[in-house]
Amino acid sequence: MSDAMSRPGTLVGQRVLRVNDGKLLTGAGTFVDDLHLPGTLHAVVLRSPIAHGRLVAFDAAEALTMPGVVDVLAPEEARDATRPLRCVWLMPGQGQVDYPVVPRVVRHVGQALGVLLATSVAAAEDGAERVRMEFEELPCVVDVEAALGDAAPQLDPGCPGNVAVDLPRGDPPDAVEAAIARADHVVAMRFAIQRLAGSPLEARGVVASWSPATGELTMWSSTQVPHHARDHLAGALGLALDRVRVVAPDVGGGFGPKDHLYADEVLVCLAAMRARVPVKWIEDRREAFTATVHGREQIHEARLAFDDDGRFVALHSDVLADLGAHPSNVGAGPAFVATGMLEGPYRFDSSGGRVRGVLTNKTPAGAYRGFGMQQAAWVRERLVDEAARTLGADPAELRRRNMIRADELPYTTHTHQNYDSGDYAAALERATELVGEGLPAAPDDGRRRGVGLCSYVEFTGLGPSAVQEIVGFALGGYETAVVRVEPDGRATVLTGVSPHGQGLETSLAQLAADALGLPITDVRVVHGDTATAPYSAAGTIASRSMTVGGGAVVRAAGRLRVKILDLAGHLLEAAPGDLEIIQGVVQVRGSPTAAVPLRTVAEKAWLAWGLPPGMAPGLEEKDLHDPQDISYSYATHAAAVAVDLATGRIEIERYVVVHDCGVIVNPMIVDGQTHGGVAQGIGNALLETLVYDDVGQPRIATFHDYVLPGTGEVPDMVVEHTQTPSPFIPGGMKGMGEGGTIAPAAAIGNALANAVPEIAHLVTETPMTPARVWGWLDAAGVATDW
Amino acid sequence: MTVARPRTLAEALGALEATPDAHLLAGGTDFMVEVNFGHRRPTDIVALRRVVELQGHEHADGHVTLGAMLTYAEIEADLAEDFPALAAAGRTVGSPQIRNAGTIGGNVGTASPAGDTLPLLVALDAEVDLAGPEGTRTVALDEFITGPKRTDRRPGEIITRVRVPRVTGPQQFLKIGTRNAMVISIACLALVLDLDARRVRCGLGSVGPRPLRPRAAEDFLSGEIDWDGPRAAPGAVRRFAELVAEACTPITDQRGTAEYRRHAAGVLARRAVERSLQS
């Protein structure tokens, strides 16, 4: 690292207010639905009303006579005009590697079949009701274990037994079994994690516009991944990449599900190409519950083996991942990560797992904040507490005894995670300390009280491209930044990552402003348009934007700083090493009269007159950052709960997070992300679930029954950070967008089991609703009727 | 689809006469959800929000009449002293936006088994005023609601007011859902200790096809309470809760099992009595 890059800045670590909040808070943001192109037609996506069946008749004749209806793209037409969408994360032996834009046999309620265009949304919806679709219904399967049964309908010829993926993880099975067999104790439990919806404030949406003159298709999309979407859109429609442009305008949240291009989005683009006018489609919430990928649903048969002295010997989980109708973009990826991160912050003699990705007639399951690590934490941390109960040990002490010590890092796990840096036990100590502080004496209200912990290590900053090649995730793992000081002395940062609520417009600007000595208001971050943004294969997913994307900004801005100082030194006749940049003025350190405004330096650079010999014109640096390795954030969460034995209701009375995500660029944003993540994790723990009936109809498709956490359920929380810089990332950041969601269910579940040890063996499923918890209390004979 | 927006009751009745199958629209908090889901395909709508005769509330001799278009928000603001349990029910119904829209007439007319205002209204022996082509009539709410989302409203009739007797004594509204508010009830209960009549009044929601009145439980506890306290022996309260639970005829759905609903109603009954006796 050059001196210029390592110089301590003034903006990194500051609680800078988010630069784009004014726009968003005053309603001046531009989301997809705010785009109004002249002549726009409105699309309704025609969808399957059944879970499994063959479309045998399609008749839009009557619909086309309806007022305002302009065109109907029929399933056959769409199928002829498109190529299948590729699954991006392919596991070895995966039985289905792509899926058609329009299937001949539908596999879930909500699957897209065609598009109707009309002059208004209302006319389109009325028209869609007159489209006649007839199906030959096929038997369906909605339960993942039933899908494995001999009698289950087979959904895909490439996936016999409905198993799309079946692979071992970690140590060879024999080795794990041998280790388990020689341990003094084994805790074996079956865990079920529910199906969830990502539920961003803004659902998906597309405006598509085709220019017959240039043969160029533009798709404005509420997406996390403009380049990824562009690549797949061009592929699906057989267009050259240079003829497809994808723009992500303001995007109101993603949480994972907007990490790829959807079949319905292809259909809307295809309809726009045929109509030769812009077409808008805005997903409504009911569609979002069936057409946008779900997350989480897994069953773990898991075992933790340990000795009398509390030493962990082995860990194993046999995972059934309910993939839904077909492998999504990421397929069994969340289960792969769940097993990959199962070991968490502890040492084991042996560890491993088995991942089976199974097809069912439900909406495909894909990326959702936490991506398998929530499941890993729930399974491991519940087992750890049950091991402590078996031994009569203190759960914190048992964790401490088995935690990988700071001096053991870097440390390679049995699933080949190379944990980088940190002090896991320090977070545990502090969280344990904090959760006890400030807890008032428990009132005598008949409720039981308990405290629970969850410690985890988080895989962030996906990733070195070489790692993605090894795991078969066909996305380049690098990010590119272009940092430019414009002739007026202001800076522009072009980034390939695509912020959709994380505050990257601010935190990336902080990195650049810090290096360039500019006020934050003089830096603009430009993103989200494939016509202007550097290529980004993976986009904003996997807590990678500040590590991979931010690292690129740090390096590009650092090099630009060196050039600025070289040129300013030339102008001031001073040694570059004696210069500093303060608020847009380059000056000799300690001698403010010998100074030149950065604007003047920039003018000279872009005019290219009188540059030092060999210096190229301009002030622009580009950096392509393929990180050296994965960054591992970590935390311990602690929850204190009160449990009503009569109703089963859990109240969170105190919630503590002690977290390390490396260097913190903007503590306010990091705290906010943590608060939001914990809130979402509380939804996972206590409230949210998607339920299907026996014939594959969703029983929950509105927020009436899909209960999102609100102020009543999310307590004030204590969030503290330590900062162990990533050794691999320029700037030292580690990823943190997902962390908050990983731990709450396990911390709350452990607190529940601590409060009511009689039901500890039953605390295996989420959400822990009052009705479910009461069922456990009743089964254990501890429910009261008071 | 036609939408009539009458300003007077006469206009509203006229509109209903002109389009006999029209759906009556109050706050729309239930109806619009059904329309958006395609469960209802109204061809004609008569929107009642502007009808002057349906607004506000009046105190009359021994009771308060609530205009059918009285919103939850208005109940919270104006009637918390008269009917604290009704205000409490209103506060748990939904977000402020829902509470600004949803009306008492709509809650009665929709007759959802989970309608949160209904348990208190049945417990207080509220009556429903209707206006129709044959004139006006008044029906006991308990008789008016005949089943899940079914009422005795006759063709051409409009609910104009709900008459709620004023009762002296503590009242409680308690609810169990996936959370406390902003969510549909898994079980809810309203309890009134009618100190003048020395009578326990109780209404139950979400535990049967219609709001229930556990009369055997009421009779039992009315006879057990020492009304000069008022006080009740713990054993009596327990028995009351058991009788309340026995009165339930719940179903199992994705929100909760019948068993949990029945149990929860008993828990709410005990807690409501306890709180009433303490207050």
C-alpha cells in the first residue's frame, strides 16, 4: 500500500447522513413505476392458477375484443421466441440446469404463461380475466419429504425421485460417523425452517422499450443486478449484449429475491418488442407472494457430538432443501452455504453434511438475506444449548471452551472456509455481559424468563472468482470502480454494484471523498445502468458491495490521489510526499499558503497542458478488484425473553448485538442495517411463514396473514461493534448487510428453551408463534390456563 | 360497474332500489381485499360514506347510538369513556389508515367471525337499526348475525345505526393473535361487569362461526360474584373460564388450531375477569 492510501482519512468512520435520503423522503425518488414513457402500454402477466398441470387450451379471442386490450402474447408464441433461463449456481450433478421462460407443464401457482397488453392497468386486468386457459391437472406434491416418496409425482425427468441435487459436504461421511461414534454424548434433533418471502417495500417491476431503429432493448427493472439481468435477458431473447441495456432506477429493497432475471420479466420485454411501444409491468403484492422466489425452507436432521468435558467432537447435518418448482438462479445454494457455515465459530474434530435439493410444486426458493447462514445458526446454536443442558454446563462457557481463539486465526474449517481474522470469544463475552445489564428485576407476572445466545461467523464478500469457479457459481466475483475527478474538481464514482436501500451511494462516496480530500457533497456515485456502469457479474448480493465494490473504490481513489499529488507537486514545485488534500485544496503539509485548489489541478490534468513528463492526461482511475479471499464477519447476539405459559406468547425484553464487520465506513448505516436485519430476523423467529394447502394453493398471499415485524415486536436493541480489519480487502471492510438476520431465531429460541427447559427438546421449528409455542407447552404439560 | 355515491339516506335507499344487487360499501377494509383477490365481482356499488344520516353518534336515554359510518378512529377518539372495550378493540384492528377507514356499520354488516368490535357489541345486547323499502326496523345484533359473514339484512336494507346500551362497570377487550395488534384475532373476548344489573356480560370472537355469547358462563359467574366488592373466588373464575372455553366452536386454520383457540378463549376469560375485579 502506498503512503497515500494508508493515510488516515477524515470521513471513514463518520456518521455521515445518507446523501440520497432527501430525495427518497420527499417522494422525489424515481422507481420503476414512476417512469412514464410516451405511449406506454400496461402488462398483466397471465399466470397458472394451479400447482401442477399441462396447459391444453389457450384462447385470448374474447380478451382481444375487450376495450383497451391491444395484444396477448400466448404461451406458444413466447416459447418459440425465447431460450431457457440458465440456473447460475450449478451443483455437481444437478439434474435440472435451466428452466423455460414458459413451460409446457406448469409446476407452481403463479408461474408465468403469457402477457396481455392494454392501454391501462385496469383494462389489462379486465382483459386478463377473459383469457381462457385450460389445464390437464396433474397430481402435485407440496411437502419436501413427501416429494422423496415412491408415490410422489415426478416433476422433472432429470431429477429422479424429485432430487435435483445430492452431495456430501465437509469431511467424508465415514470420518464424521467415526468421530460421532467415539464421542461421549450426541444430541440429535430435527429442525424445520419455514418458507419466507423477502417482502421488499417495492415489489418487482419492469418498463421495457424496444427501438426498432437501433435494435436496442432497454429494460428498467427493480433489480439488484443490472448486468446479470442484462446478460440473461440477451440470452433468453437471442439478442447481442450490446443491444440490451438494463437500468435499475431507485430500487425499494431487494433482500435477495431480486438477484436474477425472472421469466415474467423476459415476457414483458418480448411483448414490448412485438408491440414496438414501451410496456410497463408492476408486480402487485399478491403476485409477489407466488411469482417472486421464496427463501429459507429447509429440514435439518442434525447431530452434535461432544465429550464429558464439553469438548465438541463432531457436527453433522442432513439437509433437505425445498427448492420449489425448479432450481432457481441459486438452486440448492442456500443449503450448500448452510452446511458450509454450519461449524460457525467452533472447533470440531470432524464435521460434514449432506445436501439434498428437492423439487416440489411451490414457488421456487432462491436467495434471501442470510442465505443458508440463518439456518446454520439456528441448527448449530440450538444444538449447542442442548449439549449444555445435557452436561449441566453454562451455554456461554460451553461456547467459550470450543471457540476458535483469536490466536488460532487464520483457521480452515472442515468445509474449507478460511476464517480470516477476529476475536470470536470477545464478542461472546461482551454480549453476555450486555444482555444482563439493564434488565430490570423480573416482575412477578407469571411469565417465565430466559436468556439465549447465538454466535456465528458469516461468509461475506463473495468472492474471489476462483472460489466461485470451485463452487460452480457462474458469476465473476470481482467488482470494478472508476473514480474520476472532473474538470470542476468534483468527483464521480462509477460502480458496478447496485444499491437498493443499503446506503452505498453514501458509503462508497465516503471512501472516495476520504482518499481525495473532498467533502462528501463533492462526490457523486453513479450506478445501476449497464450503459454507464462498469461490468458487474454478480451485482449487489451476498454482502459484497462494500468489500468487493468498496475495495475497488479504495484502490482506484488511492491511485488517483497519488496522481493528484504528483501533479499538484509539479504545480507547487513541492515534493508530492509533503502534500495533503484538505476540503478540495492541495497544500503543503503545515503550510496552507503553498496551496492549489483541486479544481485547478483537475483543469490542468484534463487540459493536459504542462503535465510532468510521462503523465497521462486526465484524472481518472479504474480498478478491477477480484478479492484475495473471502471476508468473515462475526457476531454474538443475545436475547432476553418473557414467555407467557398460558398463551405461548414470547416477548423480547432485551436484545443485544456485538458485531465485527471489519473497518466501519459509516457507523450510522451499519447500525441501521443491523437494526433492520434483526427486525427481519425477528419476523423469521416469531411471525412470518408461507403456507400451502394439499393441492399447492398458497394459503397466505397478503400481509393480512403474512405478518411482518412492526414496532410492537422489535425491541430497542443494543448494538456494539469491534473492528478487526479484513486482511484481504483494501480498506479493511467485511460484509455486513445480512448479519442481523442470521442470529435472532437462534438467540430467541435458546432464550425460550432457557426460560422453559421442559420444552427445550421441542424448540426446533420457526416461526415460534403463540399457537405453536403453546402446543409445545401443552405437550410438555407446562401450559397454564391462567 | 356502477358506483352510486348518495348523500342522504333517501338517496341511498333509492340507489339500492335501482340496483337491488348492489354491494354496500362502507370503509372497504374487507370488501376491497375481496375485490382485489377477485373473490367478489360487484357490478354495482352503493358507497355509503357520504350519507349524512349514517354519521356521528348520539347519547340517548340509557344508550348511545352509533352511526353506521362511525370509524374505528372516531370510536377511539370520542367513545373511549362510554365504551372503553370498544375503543380498545378499535385500537387493535389495524394500522391508523385502516382505523380511519373501517366503520362500525361495516364491521356489523360484514359479520366476520373475527370482527373485533362484535364481541363487545353482542355482550352489551346492542341492536341494529335498519332502513329499507318497508320502513325501519330494529334487530338484536345477536340475532342479526346468523353465521360467518351472514346476516339477516333483507334486500334493499341499509344498516343505519347501532344502538349500544350504556352499562356501568368495568369492561375489557382482550385479543390473541400472532401479535397483539395489526393482525387478525385468533381469539378475542369482551367482558363487562354490569354493576347495576349485577350481571356478567361476555362476547367472544374468532372462536365460532359468529360472535358468541357464552350465556351459561355468564349466568354462572353472575351468581358467584360478590357484587358489593365486586369480588369473586379464584375457583369461580376458573370455572367461568372453563365454561367460556366450552362455549367455543372454533375451527383449525393456518392461524391456529381449534384446540388453541378454545384454550385461548379461556385464558382471556380469566384474565378479563381478573382485570375487571382489580379495576
